[in-house]
Amino acid sequence: MENAILLISCPDTKGIVAKVSNFIYQNNGNIEHADQHIDSETNTFFMRIEWSLKDFRIPKEKIAQKFSSLAAEFKMEWNLHFSSEIPVMAIFVSRHLHCLYDLLLRYREGQFKCKIPLIISNHSLAKDIATSSGIKFFEFPITKENKSEQERRQLQLLKENSVDLVVLARYTQILTKQFVDSFPNRIINIHHSFLPAFIGKFPYRQAHLRGVKIIGATSHYVTEELDAGPIIEQDVVRVSHRDSLEDLRRKGEDLEKIVLSRAVRWHLERKILVYNNKTVIFD
Amino acid sequence: MENAILLISCPDTKGIVAKVSNFIYQNNGNIEHADQHIDSETNTFFMRIEWSLKDFRIPKEKIAQKFSSLAAEFKMEWNLHFSSEIPVMAIFVSRHLHCLYDLLLRYREGQFKCKIPLIISNHSLAKDIATSSGIKFFEFPITKENKSEQERRQLQLLKENSVDLVVLARYTQILTKQFVDSFPNRIINIHHSFLPAFIGKFPYRQAHLRGVKIIGATSHYVTEELDAGPIIEQDVVRVSHRDSLEDLRRKGEDLEKIVLSRAVRWHLERKILVYNNKTVIFD
Amino acid sequence: MENAILLISCPDTKGIVAKVSNFIYQNNGNIEHADQHIDSETNTFFMRIEWSLKDFRIPKEKIAQKFSSLAAEFKMEWNLHFSSEIPVMAIFVSRHLHCLYDLLLRYREGQFKCKIPLIISNHSLAKDIATSSGIKFFEFPITKENKSEQERRQLQLLKENSVDLVVLARYTQILTKQFVDSFPNRIINIHHSFLPAFIGKFPYRQAHLRGVKIIGATSHYVTEELDAGPIIEQDVVRVSHRDSLEDLRRKGEDLEKIVLSRAVRWHLERKILVYNNKTVIFD
Amino acid sequence: MENAILLISCPDTKGIVAKVSNFIYQNNGNIEHADQHIDSETNTFFMRIEWSLKDFRIPKEKIAQKFSSLAAEFKMEWNLHFSSEIPVMAIFVSRHLHCLYDLLLRYREGQFKCKIPLIISNHSLAKDIATSSGIKFFEFPITKENKSEQERRQLQLLKENSVDLVVLARYTQILTKQFVDSFPNRIINIHHSFLPAFIGKFPYRQAHLRGVKIIGATSHYVTEELDAGPIIEQDVVRVSHRDSLEDLRRKGEDLEKIVLSRAVRWHLERKILVYNNKTVIFD
């Protein structure tokens, strides 16, 4: 049974919920999930509404067109998705493979409704697991000199595979503005700290040095500024003076897997809205 | 500025959101918060919708009447509240006063929109704090013989003070069916364990004996069956072999205060719906 | 570099720490970790002490003998381990394979210092992953009639493989007293609830029905009584009315993996002492 | 019954535990708690050992002298405390009184073994609660011009009252180096963020702006550099897009109270050792 999913943000005013829900009701749709949020500081209205297309009177391919006048009336930014669409996801990884393994396991267990046609890495370590999972593997060694050219080739590959979502599962290369701009709010990164603490390359080392009593992991959309994009999810675990740097890494990796997988699932299920460099999660 | 708050539950069907939001929109109301939930197992629809009465065309005192035909159409159970209503809360307490102190502090800080005209206890220990807070204090010593009569007098007092909500802030007496039936879903208890584990009088002792690694606290509505009513909130804290029974108590009391205060606040803000001995929390 | 690890429990009295640490010091050992605990209720002393055997004057094979008179003086229960010993672990699993996958990944990443020569199941589902991991797989279908005989054959297999530790990674068969008695405090189970709540077969269903706001997982040593053995580790995750039974399962499985893996690691690193159906964890 | 508590840190080498425990044993002391830690990166040994003075052969007033030669042998930094000593604590507070209230409640409940003779503030708001608690209250309005002089007078007051520990319970003035140096590792501050994130004056505002999904609180010893001293304790709570800045504050204040009270209790119970701008907590 197919559902339609509408994601909306617009200036808040009277009548939005009434008119959107009427649009669905009068065309004989049955709402299965609906969630809204008003950000009172910026007077912005957000909505995610999902309804069954069973007996819906507007044919699927005409829904967007029919909805667009209503959208215009309220100056909406909006996206229409269908549960039958299967997004295409590419995974980027470097030497630490725990997140990759975890994503692939969840994929196999059916936790992610998507296709994963390719894995890209700047190293060869992930080749075996990619191959044995029946996923194409591409190695792009990166140097200062070739970075721009390699990214261009990566983008070409993503385009050829119709990739919707790029997941950086501990990918150590910083993407250029050009790359990031090609996938706005469609690149998810896992950072191994409780952002905004410990930005950069060695968060566990910094956390150990600072003597924090709790460490964290953060999944976020990638923007041009390093580790500064909209935060999707965070989680933490307690540490103590007994924990070595190695212990922090081990404990942190369990967080990374969970925090990244939640972000990926919510994105694939169209549960995330981005505004003001923040996220609204309609889980 | 006054708001109206509508809490609805009914069998799920097409058009509920559309008709409810139209009712508000066509009468010139501006929705400030709305949240809904569909329990797909029982096909039940739940909604909390809050709108500003500024320029609303139906006078406050006629809203219920005007809404009732729509409510009947969908076989709704519903409650209408107004932000101007100030609920009246009575606190019951025995010898452990930490939750009482905490509630009174939050009350003073303005976290609870309510009046607290009276504190009732089966002991005299809370008398001083009640008096110094300007709240009437009533001591009802309870024995097997006088319990029924004392409860009758307590109910009389609650009635005279127009009490809406009874909060058992570590009150050790088990209320009779007669008392509980007088306040359906309007008695909140704090139980010092992670229910359904460790029901009864000595949860910390049981937790210590069992050697659990995490302890908890649970706030719930009181029903006839002991510690078995709809759970409103729970929270937990880690313990270890180093923690004595006394440590469990100390750690647990911090949980109790927080878990009880969340439940009280949500209840006062009309954010809780009860069904099937469970709660929907629209926070 | 090899270490010796001594686990001690005995009635508490003066001089234990002094005499044990003297034993090590006078024989030129360097303590690398030491932890002790006194349970004041039962007046029991617990200790885990680990020292380097570099330049230790007593040959490794004679340490136990030399220590035994001191142990007798204090009526110690004690175990001596060496870091060079590699314990042998067998995994039992049924149809839910997430914990098995997780254990094998951690094993590959070097988190567990052990050998895993065999996986045993009452189903065939785990065969492929066992085989592709280079681990022997044995299927023992269990019926009421053959249970006793199958367990006898399983025990035989464990004996032939010199198995030290049995891990029940979501194994659905209840082990008989005869089996449990063969591995006292050496069978670790993962139970998918926050014990002692929701004992038995369907904890997620029970949790969903009861409307709890937090779910948990518990790893424990297996004793004769179902789900009642010494708790090693627990962890929890928040749920809400929005979570379906399926969501509880998904969230819970992440807990199960982590909670089981911590217990296995601590056991392999000789960090667990059991007494009074509880555990002391010297992590 | 009186106990002695010894806190030790020194370069790690063979024989420390043996010699310290012998010192106690040979003088007929009974160890009630002992905990040690070796920081392998810096090769530093830490110990907290607590023993009963019942039948101890060295008179209390001579223990330090007798121990000093052993201490010298191992180049120990060490402190000797007695359970009969009652430390003197001063509380500094500004306009936000929730932590002050919380500390005073715990003090009354017997959670802190200390005296609190005075409360100091740069505002008058805390005067009533101080007075009604029978604690002297001193108001020191601070301006750029008078800061140095006011601090001098505050220090004089602390000296007259033999204050051991200064607790900054949301005190908004930044202490000068001169003040901080007078109480090395004896000033505890509560910072309302998960340090090192959101240093400075408006952490909740910053957290809200950044869109974090978890907020925290941190208690730490005060050093010259703002919010950069040794972290004693941290805790966190989940937030979402639904939480306004006011919600963050309310949730955060519950954290602040708990995180500050843990730090104060551990300090008073001599459970904290500081090194390398980090803490070892022997709880």
C-alpha cells in the first residue's frame, strides 16, 4: 500500500493545517501520520504529513501539481515523496570500518529502505566487505594535488548511479565546497564527539586530554564549514579516569554506529526538516 | 492572552484533522500547538490542539457547545480546557519530604501553573514546611480501623477546596478503591523503582538485593491495582556494587523528584491522554 | 609481556591487602591494576589484582602453590589467571542473529581475547555466517523428547573443544539444571528486558503492553532459575507512545548487542566476581 | 568511630601498595575502603585509603609524622584527613538561586558533612533564604572599580571563618587570579553546559542556537582560565526542536543541581584527586 509524504515549511499563519488536511480529506485520503511544529522565535511552521493513496482521487503523478497552488498561497517550501520511492545511498569510508559494517548489517536486516549500489573510499580496506556484500567498490586515493579531480570523478559516479544520499561513515577527507553544494542537506556525516566540543581530527584524544566525564557522537548534515552543519542526532556514554584513550575509542565507536544509523533511517523515512542550520526531527 | 486546549481521542477515520482544524480556522482561531497520534493496533486517534482565543469568533463559554456536534460525529471522548483555568492541586506526603520540598520549590519558581491550598499527611513532619509556605496542613493519622473514615474526611476536604489533582509525593498509605474512583486519572503517584520491577513497599531494598546495575523511578496515575496504573514518566541512574542501600536511596531520591515533577507539569499543562492503561504524552 | 591476575573473595579482616601486596612485592612483582571492595553487610572482602610477571621471582607454574598458604590463612576463594591464557568461547544462538553478528565483528576487531571454535544453534539460520567466519557450526534441533539427549551431546562437544565460556546470544531454549551445573558462572545470557521486569519469552511485547517509557537489556550469568542469575550489565533506552512493538524491538536490539558485549569482555578479562547472586565488576 | 583517609599520588613503582598497606596493618589498622589507579601514560600512581582508627597504635596526631618517611621514599604528594574533621564551606551565588536551594536542602538532609557559616552574593536576592536557614549573608556588589577591593574583603571573611571550600552556585562574577590562587582545587563551580562546549556567559542560548540534541552541565575546580579547570562531574539530558530556550533552562537547572551536589559531596568526602588538569574520582 503506497503512501504520500509531504514535508512543509512556511511562515506561520492561520489556516495552514486546515487547508492542508482538507486537501487530503476532500480527495479521499486517509492521514496515517501527521506532526507539526511552530518555531515561535522565527514564526515558522513545519509539517510532515503522510497519507494513504488507497482510493485517493488525485493520481499520484498529479498530486504535486494540484498541491502547488495551495503551497504558493502560504509561501511554502515543500517536498512530496512517495513510500514506493527507494532512495539510492552511497557510503564513503576510510580506514575505520565499524560504521560501514553496522550500516550494511542494518541494510540487510531491512532497517533502511534504500539501495546501496556503491561504496567509495580513499583506501582499499573496505574492498572485501563491499565485494562480499555485492556492492561495487571504488577506491579514490586523495592527495592535495588530485583532490579536486578525484571529487569530480566521484560526483560523476554518484550521478551515474542516481545517488540521493551520501553517508560519510568515518570518511577522513574534508569535502570541498563544490562537492557539498552538489548535495545540499543530503550528505550525512558521523563525528566522533559531542559537537560543538572537539571539532576536527582527533576528538577522542582531545576528550581524553580534557578529562571529560562523558563522551559523545554526533551525526549531522555536511555544510561548507567543518563539523558545523545541522545536527541530526547525538548520544553519549559515561567515561572515567580508568578509561584509556583506547577505551574511549571503543566506547565511542558503539555510539557512532547508533547515532549514524538513526540519522540515516530518519533521512530515508523523510523525517527530517532543516532550517536555520538546525533540524526538526518528526520521528 | 488566553488559549483553548482540546484533548481528543476517538476511532480513527478520514477527516478528523480536517474537520477539527477547520472548526478552528473558520472561526478565526490561530493554532499554536497541535500534535496527534494514531495507535494502529487499536485504530485510535489522539489529538491535542491548542489555539489562541484572540479574535476567535465563538465566545469562550459557547465553544464546548459548538464543538459537541463535531465531537459526536466522530464519537470523540474530549476535554476542553482554557489556559486561564488554574487547576487546584493537593499534595499527600508521609515521612520522606524530599519530593514535597522539590514540588514547593518548583511551584515558587513558577514551573507549575496551579494553586496548592493544602497538604495532607498521615504524619506531622511536613507541618513546618507547609506552614512556612503558607499552605494549610492537615494531619490524618491512619490505622486499619479509621482508614475508611479518614479517607472520607480527606475527600470532603478535597471537595471543599475544589481540588482537581492529587499528588502523592511519597505517601505511604494505599488508597482505597472508593478514593481512587473519586479522582480517575487525577491522582499522580511517584514510585521509587523502575516499574513494573519492584512493586510494593521496599523497592530500593529489593533492587539492592537483586543486584541491578541501574535503578529508576516511575510516576503514574493511581488505579485500584497497586503500582499498576498508566505510567507517565520514568527515569534511571546507574549504580554499582560500590553503592550501599543508602546510596541507592540518595541517588533514587534525585530521580523521584525529577520524574514526579515532569508528570505534574505535563498534567497541569493538559499534555497527557490516557488509554488502555497507557499514556500518550504530547510534550 | 605476561601478567598474572588474582581474583579473591574472603571474610574481611585486618591485613589482607598488606599480605597480598607483600606477596607480590617481595617476589619482585609490579602491580599494574588493583581494585578491592568490601561488602559491609556481609563483611566480605573482594579483590582483583594484576601484576607483571617480568622479573617475578616465582615461576609462573608455581605461583598458585606458593600463594595457597596465604589463601588458606584468610579462607579465600580465589582464582589465578594469566594474560597469556586464551579462553575458549562457544556461542549459542537461535533465529535472531544480531547479537551473533555483533560478537563476531568485535571478535574480528580484537575486542575479545578468546578463541571461538564453534557456534551451536537449534536452527540452521546461523550456518552461513558461521561458515564464512571460519567457525564450526552445529545444529541441534530441540524437541521435548530429545532435549536431554541433545544437551548431553552439546556438553560433549563443549568438552571436546575445551570450552570455558558459553554465550547465549539470543538462544531460545531454556537450559536444564544439568547443563547449567556444568558451567557455573560460565554461561552468559542476554535478556531483552530490564530485569527483573518482564521475565520470560516476550519482554518487548510485555513492555509495549505495560506502556513503559524506557526499555532495557540485561546480561547475566545463567542459573537454574529462569532469568534470575547474577546481573552483569544493564542498559536502557527511552521509548514513547509513538514507538510500535517493532520500534521497541529495533531499539532494544542495539542495547542487547552492547550489553552482551560488555559482559563478555569483562568476563574474558577476568573482571567479574560473583557472590550472593550478584556481581562485583572491577572494570 | 573515627577513620583516617590518605590521598596519595606519586610516580608509579614497585612496592607502594605493599608498604602503605603494611604501614596500616602493622599498626593494627583495619582498611575500610581502598582504591588505586595507575595512569600509564604519565606513570603516575594514585591511591585513596581509608582505615578505622579503632585500636590503631599510632595516636591520631602522630600519624602524619610517622607516615612522612614512607611518603618521602616514594616522592608522594599526600594528604591526610580524618572523618571527624568537619570542613567549612562557603557558598557564592548571584541571581539564580536553584542551586543554592538545592545545596541547603541536601545540607539539611545530612548529605554533606560540613558547616556552612556564610553565603556571599553580589546581589541581595539570596538574603532571605540565607537568613531563614540561620546562615550569615554578605552582599558584595561588584563593579569594575571595586572588584579587587571586594575580593580582598571576601577573602578576609573566608579566612575569618576558616573556610576550606568555596562553592560557586551560579555565581556570575569571574574570580581574579589572586582569589583563585588562594583556594587551589578548593573552589568548585557549576557551569551550565557540557564543557568544553559553550564556554562563557550564555551556554543555553548558544546550545539553542546551535541546535544540539543533548544539553549538559559540568562541575569543575576553578582555575585561572575561564571554565577550563579540572572537570569533576558532568551529566546530560535530551532536548529536541520542541524545546524552547526556556525549556532548555528548566531542564538544565535540574542537571546543574545534581552535578554540583555530586562534586561537593565527593570533595567533602575526600574522594577527588587532581592531576594534569584532570580528576580521579574514587567514589
